[in-house]
Amino acid sequence: MFRRSMYLISMFFISQAICLAQTDTWIYKAKLPTARTFASGCVFDKKFYVIGGSPASAATAAVEAYNPATDSWEKKANLPAARCYPIVCAFQGKIYVFGGSLGMWSSALKTVYVYDPQSDSWDQKK
């Protein structure tokens, strides 16, 4: 499904939803449970993970995974600390969250967190 379709996450609008673009037609999918801006995300195991961001003026630690096969969202374990603008990637069975900030005008952070989807748990890299 990911190979034939293009998924778009609108991270900069309050009324967020995942949309599927196929043959010039947009179809609205299940809405993101935690509306937010400045979030990051990645695909892991055919699910799209949305991590951190800001629902208002401060960062959130919320993590949610979208399953396109069921058009549903699942709440995952929160980040150990709230983050806006983190860099996120999936690598060797884990999801890595690099840096980010505490809010729109905050300084950049150096922390690195690693999420294990199998155990739904986080570790901080030293």
C-alpha cells in the first residue's frame, strides 16, 4: 500500500488528518488524535509514527501510530520528555528521536531517545 500510494501528514494545521492521494483524488482518513504543529514522523512496520510537536505553545511528548490497513490511530508510550521539531528516523528495528526543542523559541537540545516498538518503551542514549 505504501508503494502505490502517497501519504501526506499535515503537521502545520490544527485540524489535522492523514490523507491518501490516489489518481488525483483526496480521501480523508482518521484524524490524528492529538492535533499539533512542529511534529516529526517516520514509517516503521507499515505504520506511520507521529512524535512530539506542539498542540499549543509548549511541546508535547505524545506519540501515536497510524495504521493505513485499518485507518486507525494507536496511542504509544510518550517520549520521556516533550519535544518540538525533533529529527526522527527508523533504523534497525528502532525509532530514533534526535534533538528538537521545548517550544517555538527554545534552544536546540542534544538528547537522543530510542523507541522500541516491540516493547513500546523508550531509552535515552548517552
